[in-house]
Amino acid sequence: MLIYFKMKEILISSFCVLLIAFSKVLGETQNGCKELKCGDQGPPVRFPFILKDRHPDHCGYPGFVVSCNEKQETVLELPIPAKFSVKIIDYKYQEVHLYDSDNCLLVKVSEILNTSISPFHFSEEFQDNLALFKCSLDLERRQYVHVLNGTCLTSPGHHVYAIDPDYEIDNLQSCTKIRNVLSVPSSGVQKWSKPHCTECEAGGKRCILKNNGNKSKIECVNLTKASPARANATAPARNLNIQLEAIAELE
């Protein structure tokens, strides 16, 4: 009889420990991949994106990382030094609407195009090359395509203009050519093709990574389903069932 009560006491203690562990894992599972924002006005961040230092890696797709800057703006993390702020993330049409607070998109875009490992591409075709000129005198509006007011190239007493390369250079006596750049689509929208979740999002569901160790396979699930980390709760739950069965057999 004494052995019976000792075994029952041990099993009940084990049951309590496993119950606490199971609750903790389940809580982390439910909250680990929740939708987050940078500030009140930022776009919601969820799969395929992760918010750097706030989402676990399993919450997103490789290459889809954003961060919050000191202004609480959402910033797209690309494998280049240039940074772009994100205005909108359209999960259904798989688009990221970018803007550059430094007004230097024309200069930075060439870095994006030279990055073959980026999962994003501009949604519109690029126009012809443009030539950047730094000018000490203001140009007439008919002479340029864009004027760059950002801090990336301008200096006191000068303006930087994007000009059609076929324009007669002799008419730009006060200007010095800096470089050639590609004309940026006016929308500033980048798209992604993988992972493809358009139909899933249109159906009111969400994409998540499959819990099979493959970081590129996805599945479409209902909003009520937990994140891939849910599998982490399987072992404690299985052990919990074993403990409950053992206690029942002692009764």
C-alpha cells in the first residue's frame, strides 16, 4: 500500500510538471508568430515576412526580413547597403510598396538590380537609362526628367538632375555628369513570386512553413491553426497522456 501511494504521488508530481511545460510550449506557439507592426501606422508584418529580432525564423520565408528603424518605420532588409522604407505590404497580390525617405531611389535602384539573391523584383519594366548631372544653376523644367532633392548626392549650391541621355549636353554648361542610372518605375512597387500564396490569401487563409525541416515548403491553413512551432508541443502532450493513463490504472 505504501508503494502504491508513493508511485501515485510521483506520477501526480510528474503530471503537474508536464502540464506546466505543455502550457508554456503551447503559449509560445500561439504568440511566437503573431502579426506585428513597427509603430501604429506601419504595415502588418506576418508570413512570409518576419520582423527582425522579434519573430523566430520559422515564422517567415528565407529572404523576407523587415526591421524597425529609429523612426519606427518598417524597413526592407536586402543584401545591399541601401535601405528602403515599406509603406504597404499586399499579401494577396504579393507586393511591397517602397518609398525612400532620402529621395535617392534613382541612385539606389541599381544596387537592387545587381542583387541576384533578392526574392523581389520591380513590378514594372524599366525605361531607358537616365544620366545624373550635378548643376550649379537651376535647369528649366523641359530639360530634366527628375530632380533629386535627397542627401545622397546633393551639396550646398548644387542640384542633381536626372536627364535623358540623348539630351544635348552642350546645353548643360553649368552641370557635371555623375553617372548613368535606370529610370525607376513611378509606383516604387516590388513583387515576389515565391512563396506563392495568392490563392491562399484570397480564400481568407494563411501560408505557413511546413513542419518537415524543409525551409522552403509551405502549406495553406485556416487562421485558427497554430504556427509550425505547434509540433514542439507534441512530445509534452504525448507524455502527458501516458501519465494520465498510468494514474488511471492505479485507481
